[in-house]
Amino acid sequence: MTEPLNATKLEFSQDFKIFLDTSFFSELRDYKINYQKLGSDVIELPGSNINISKRTITLSKNSFDSGSIITGSLLNFNTIEEFKQLDKVKYIKECALNEKTKFNFFNVISFADLKKYNLVYWINIPVLKVKGLEFGITFTDTKDVEVPEEYYNSNFIHTAHDSIFINSSLIEHSESKIVVPNLVKTYLINEILLQKPCVDYYLYFVEEKSVINCGKVSAKYNNNKVEMPPFSFKDVAVSGWEKNNENRLIPKFINFSTLLDPIELNKQNVNLNLQLMKWRIKPDLKLDQIASQKILILGAGTLGCYVARCLLGWGIYDITFVDHGTVSHSNPVRQSLFGYDDIGKPKAKTASESLKKIYPLCNSQYVDLKIPMVGHIDSIDKETFEILQRVIQKSDVVFLLMDSREARWLPTLISKAENKTVINAAIGFDSYVVMKHGDMDKAAEHGCYYCSDIVAPQDSLSNKTLDQMCTVTRPGCAMLASSTAVELLVSHIQEESLSYNQVRSDLNQFTSVTNVIKSYKHCSACSNNVVDAYKTDCWSFVSKALSDSKFLEDVCGLTQEHLEAQKILESMEDMFI
């Protein structure tokens, strides 16, 4: 049984209300940086949560994932000026009529301040208003009406993932008007009237498995039941910009910084500079590879503190400190991880805790350890050696930043044997030197800190004066040396073609030179004889070498070199007698 409804004007219900979840901004930020690479192309939003009965749309993290039959689009500008200058009238018409956007139910324009976590946005659900357009619908109560197969292949009835299930109760009809929600409008107007103008239209409302109502729809244009003419911009009026809470047609503004998890907010902001570098300056920057490095810092003094801070800036958060000293009164003004209240506290522990205060997600650890040194009997201990050996084995990169030369010998040897990258930094009054060595696979020809020596390291700390015991240096020298050391490491990780492995700088002349320090076959720390002896006898060899530098010279071959050099000198003396 059918009930005819006379031809009446077609009207549309009120716009849907839009709600933004905090996760939407976080996902937009990630998408903008990592996928769009700070571009401004239109982003599809295929997974937005739409409640048709309540006429609401919720934008969240899920909006960026497929999962909804109703899609939207997002045009996010890089500057607020671009957002303001957009021709809003022209844009909403393009959204309603453009072939590329005809399947979008809603459209968002926005400016996202990724640093301050502010979002300025405006959403439209286009409504086409065609003068003279009327519809007549004949409704039926039967649920057994089959939809003809040809209509499943039309532009309105879709199958598979494009299928649309709409309850007929959403259509309000009376003798004077037919009110259709905007959701239906999108398919009715865009899909039928604009794309397939003709005389008769059939509209089927389907809910899951059964046909609720079937109605034959006839269209009239200016009271003439004839084929509708083509539309153009001038023929069609478009509205649909969402009004704010005061019922005004202006954009909305949200500050998400107060709504997001503080730790997550901190994490995203910390990495922002790195991401901007990658997508704007250096697209081949290996941020993940850099961030994955496990760093061991031997020496939590001036150099160690500055190196750790610089590593944080590069997104490296797995940092372990090794030191046995305590914070003195002179330290806080020169060592950036200590304050006045830290005086008397263990350096390694305090430095590690300070990093976590600076960046809570930092995986910083510490080991209170006095590194065994050549010529210092009191430091020679098997347990201490084994602890040092383990922490080096667990690391990818070892920074040698201790005060004394002899303290660097054992870590250099272990790192060479374990094939670890070593970054060495040392400072003087107005100069510094930074070196990269250790990893045999990547730079077999590069020598270590000791490859330029003709003697084994010895005790250099006994009987020192006050100025010799302290690292007397220009305040800026340690900063420059530390930053150079970290940047040398990053270049190494990036596999940049650096022909040199040493940087020497003179602050008096403000000059820097790069050198290639080649491996020395009789080096007391990294030569094959020494490394082989270490791998064979391990602690037995180490204890002898630490106790007696002469023994070390015998193993590495320096003793024989000295004898041959002496013979040459003696022969030269005979020539002048």
C-alpha cells in the first residue's frame, strides 16, 4: 500500500556538530611531520566517528585510519596567514562540486602550531541550494520490496566498503516539506543530481539486512518534469560552515597544551627540532639510527656533562655515566649537570639523575667506579676491571672524557677488542683535541689516542702541582670540545665520508685542523699484539700491563723499536767522531 506525497521543496537539516579529541592533534602533528614532511596537501580522514542519530562527528586519532564509510578531508596550512587568506566561499564550493572531493562528507581547514600546540580550525559540511528544485516521493510500508539490480550499480546505491546504511526515520516529511540530513544530502545531491541528472530518481533506505522503506522519487526543476540542466558555480549557492558556540561564522581555537599528557607533550616537543631538520634541511638524516645508540660516558666532569646535554639534543637517551669522584665547590659553574646543592654528592649518580630531571624519558644509568690506570697500584682490581668490561660490552659508543691520560688506556684496549666506537676528547688551556677510533670494521686504518706515542702510558698524576691537578682551561673550551665530539659521532653514524678521524682546535687563533691519525703497529693500546694478548690472557695480561708499563712496551714492540732507534743514533755518532 502506498501513500503519495505531493511534490515539495527539499530542505536540509541543521549542520552536524563537530567534536575534537586531544588525540586528533597528536596524530595530525605526527602525520604532518613524518608523512607529509611538512607539506600542505589535502589529507583524507576516512575513519571519523559519525553518529547520525545525534548528528555529531568526532575527530580523533582514528580519523586518519580507514574504517568509516563516510570520509572527510583536512587542509592544514603551515602559517596562520595562509589560513586567513583562503577564499572560504570558493573553497566550500570546490568541496561541494569538485570531482576529487565529492565523496567527502565534511571538510576541515586548519592551522596547527606544532610548537605551541594550538589549533585554529573551521569545518564545513557543504549544503547545495538549487532554486526551483522540488521532489515528489511515494512511500510504501512493505519491507519485502527488492531493490532492482541496476540501482546497485548506480552512483547512489553502493556495494562493498562504499555501502551506506541509513535508517528511514532520519527523514522528516510532512505535507509541506521533506527534510533530509546532510549525510543523505551528500549522496543525494553530489551523486545523483550533479553527476547523473535525469527525470526519475529512486532512493532506497537500507538498514543492515532489510529494506525498511522504498520510495519512488521524482524530481522537478522549475515545475517542469524535464532533464535538469548542467550546474556551474553561478547556478548553485553553497553554505555549510560550522558556527561557533555564539552562533557566529568564525573559526574555532583550541590550546591542546593544557589537555595533553605532560610527558607526551615533552617528548614530542623535544624531537620537533630534529624532525624539522630531517624534512626541511637533511632528508637523509638517520634519526632512528642515531637515537638507538647506547652511550657510555667515562668521566662525569666538565666534558662528560656537556657531552650528555648535546646527546639529548640529538635524541640519544640511553646514557650511562662512569665516575668515582664527588661534586666539588668549583664544579657547578663549569659542569652543567650539577648545582650548588649537589656539592659532596657522587658525580656519576648526580649526573644521571640530572639528565632524568631535564628529560624524564631519558634512560640514564650510572656506575660508581674508579677506572684502573697504568702505574696506579691502588686502582688495579679484578672486580673493577670486570665491571668496566661489562659496561663497555653493553654499549655502542664509548666516550673517553677523563682527566688523566693513563685512565684512557684500559677502556681504549677493551673497546678495540669489543669493536666499539670510541670518541676521545681532551682539553688544554686554549686548545682541544677530539678523536674517533676503536671500531675495526669501519675504520681499520684509523689510529687511537695512543698511536702517536713512542712510549706506553705511565703515571702522570703523582707529585702534581695545584694547576696541574686541575684542568685549567678557558671556560668555552670544554663546550666546544664536547659539541665537536658529539657531532663527530653523528657524522660517523650517518656514514658521512670523513677522511679524517681527529680534530684539533686552537682558541687563541680560533682555528681548527683535521688530521688522519693512522694505526701504529706498535701502539700500546690498539696494536694487534696488545689486543691478541688481552683476548688470550684477559685479566692476567691487564694486571701486568697496569702494574708495569715496561711490560706493556715489551708486548706491543716499543721496546724493540727503542733498541733499533738507539742503534741508529749510535751509528750516527760514530759518523761524526
